[in-house]
Amino acid sequence: MLKRFIPIAGLLLLAFLGEAQKPAAPTTDAPSYTPSGDLIAPIHYREWVFLTSGIDMSYDAATAQPSAHPVFNNVFVNPTAYRSFLTTGTWPDKTTMVLEIRGSENPVSINKRGHTQTSEIRGFEIHVKDHGKWSFYDQDGNTPSAKLIPPPADCYSCHENHGAVDTTFVQFYPTLLPLSKQKNTLSPAYLKEMAAPVASSPTK
């Protein structure tokens, strides 16, 4: 009986050591920082809540023409913030959103039309609400931390002037926009923008 137990115990020990070598998931999804003030980039963000994916998006009419090689933007948010949003219709303190930027390719395998995302990640942008203040961080993917994009960069004014909820682009999150309407948390700036007549294209 003892001889049978020893191999089994050895297998259990190996299994335990294998699990111990895996990177442990953090106990909190709140943002954390280096001593110098850089944001520690969340490495488990793909286990967070997926909000949306946009393809070749542009906020400038001059660059509105489709690209032959479009870029995918995937947005994830920490689960704690997401659960709070479902209750209140707005974002709590410690909200962290990750914008993952990927390339596209076509054709791939049996796909002959449309585009699929590449395994290559071109970069990250991280949007954090901490102590009631929103900040943007840029990460190139090669470092474990992200650098603050200082105001008054365009990203701040763009979000403040056009964000549907709490300076964030909830208008692009199809599962959260209806909830924001129900909760009455859409920003006055966004409502005014949506109520404005759409400018028609000049005729030739």
C-alpha cells in the first residue's frame, strides 16, 4: 500500500509545483503604480470584461476613408468597475479600461472576405479613474509599466467634449449604452451632440 502511495504523492507534488510556477492572478483589479508614478500595466486584462471592438475607427473626417489594412481596437474594463456600472450607470473610482490595438489580415485560412485580427499587438492605451480624476497612459507592450500622457493632450479634451458617460465613449459600447439611457447618466454634451442636425455633404 505504501509503495502505491509514494508515486501518487510524487505526482501530486509535481502538479502542485507546476501550478505554483504559473503567474498568479492579482487579488485586486484596482490600478497600481511604480514608485516613480508609472502605471503598472495589468497583465490579466484579457480575463476582464470585454466591452467592444472597433475596426479602423477615426474621429477625423479627413481620415474617414477605409484603409486597406484596418486596425482593430479592443476594449476591456476591470470587473469591479463593470459590476458597479451595471448598478449605477456610471464608472466608480479605480475604473481601469484597456484599449488593445491589433493589426488585421486577409485572407486567412478559409476566410476570403473581411478581416481577422492578427496575433501582433501594436500597442496599448489605458484609461484610469483614480481619486475622481481620469488619466491616460501609453504602453508600447515591451515594458511592464505605462507612461502617463499628461494633459492637455487631445485625448483629454476629446473625451470631455464627446464622451457619453463620465468622459468615456460609452456610445461605442453596445451593451452599456441602453443601460446608461435607462439610468439617465448620459452627459449633456453627448445628448446635445446627438440632437444636433447632421451636416449634409455638399453637392457638386
